[in-house]
Amino acid sequence: MTALLTVDNLAVTFSTEAGSFRVVDDVSFSVAAGQTLGLVGESGCGKSVTALSLLGLLPRPTGRVSGGRALFQGLDLLALSTEQRYRIRGNKIAMIFQEPMTALNPVHTVGRQLMEVYELHRPELNKPQRRQAALAMLQQVGIPEAEARLGSYPHQLSGGMRQRVMIAMALACEPDLLICDEPTTALDVTIQAQILHLIKTLQQKTGMAVIFITHDLGVVAQVCDQVLVMYAGRSAEQAGVFDIFEYPLHPYTQGLLSAIPRLGKASKTPLPTIKGQVPSLEEQLAGCRFANRCPHASDVCERQPAGERAGEGHQVWCHHWREWRR
């Protein structure tokens, strides 16, 4: 399957008062049209920074792309000019941000913000056509009384409604790639299920590729085809969603999966935990960054592990993975 987006050896550096640190280091992945790639890991592992770097949205002057390339339809996203990025962002590639209340402008109506998307990227449409297109998008994402909602302000909508508005804005120009940055965070499980079903349905209709950023493995199992597990800015394991759940090979992936509550366990059974914590930027290890928390760590882990093929489409960054391979 031909990749729509191919990211090779992406590196992102942040400058702080204590010095410059790589927050994303040598990350590679690809996603094809119609596929969903999950970026998984705990908070601070570099998932959102990876996505923001593709769109040229890193905070300036603190953050910068310091290496790698990201080929999208023959163009290197990391080497585009500001004007070129402007034409692609929101048009060919769209993003749903994590918190809709802060992403939406509180002083403008939903209709005005949605119509602005068409004004910027579909200049051939006149004002009545933009309004009609905005109304159609709100209806498509399942907002009831859509015409009345065009005149509503964000604070007048529930969290689920605001997230649907964000999805409508992201999909307004029918992008080829949709990046979802934890779009179901802070939503109750019923609304979460509706949002996930909506994204999957729209993907099936349009054939767009999706990058889904989350720390929720239940969501990964539901919506993703491929999974990249990240830890402390580096890749840990990459495989199809079935292999990740059935044959995890990296100790970090195994730890994440073992911490999922199981229905068959006795009540009040303590959940397994991964001891320790993610290293800070100042104390990032030169070798395997998971070594200080890994029960299998040895002297060889002082060297950074290379990505090794463990099967068809399965890659793992660990020196010891062969010891427990099935």
C-alpha cells in the first residue's frame, strides 16, 4: 500500500534556560490513505510535538525541527515555506486539537468560525454558499438543530458539541490527512464512543488517512490499524494493532498493556505498574531511555537500541526482545 505520509528520522529540539534538548529523537513512521496510525505513550513522550512539527506549529523560538524529513504527496513538509504550509494546512492536512474550548474563539459564533475556513481555503464560494456549506458540515457531524447552532457561541455548547464543531472545521475542506490530538480527552464514555464512530464513518466515506494521538489503549484497539509506541521522545515499538496487543515485544509496551483493568480479575486487585518515572529533559539517557525503569535492563542498554524487524510490519527498539519472543 502506497504511503500518503512518510516520516523519516524526525528530530525536534527545544531550547530552555538549561540548554537545548531533543524532545523527539529519530522517529519514523508512515500512513497510507484510508489507514489510521495510532501514536501511543504517556504524557510528555513527544506525541503532540511530532504532530505539531509536521504542520509547522511548534512554539517559536523555543522549538525547531532539527532533523529528518516528512514526505507528503511528494513534498517535504519540514522544508516548506510559510506560504506553502499555509496552502496545505487546513486544506490538505487538518488537525483536531486536544481541548476544543481553548481551540475555539470564545468571542465568535460557531458559524463565523466555520465559515472562515471556507473563506480562507475556498475563496470561490460567496457568503451564502459558505453559510450553506457550514450548515451542511454541522449536520454531517451530527449536531442537532444545526442552523440554530450556527449562531451559538462555544460556551453555549457542551464539550461533545464543541468537539463536533472542531471535527466539522477540520473536515470542511475534505483533507487527505486528519491528525487527531486526543480528541476524546475529558469527554464521558458515551460521547467518546460517538466521536470515535463519527471519525471512523467519515474516514470510510472520504478515504482520508488519520493519525490518532492518544494514551488510551482501548481507543487504539477500536480505531487504529497501525500503532507506534513512543517513550521519552523515541520510538519503542511499531506494529499492526493486532500484534501490539497479542505479541508486544518492548518492555514498555508490555507494561502499558498489563496496566489495563481486566474484567476477569477479582475486585480490588492492585493493577501492575511501571516503576519509576519518565526521565526529564535534563536527565535523558544516552542509551535506552527506558533502561532506568526496565526489569530486563543490562549493560548493553547503555547503547541506544536500533530498530529491529521482529516480523512483517513489526519493529522494536530493544536489545533484549528476542529473549521473550514467542
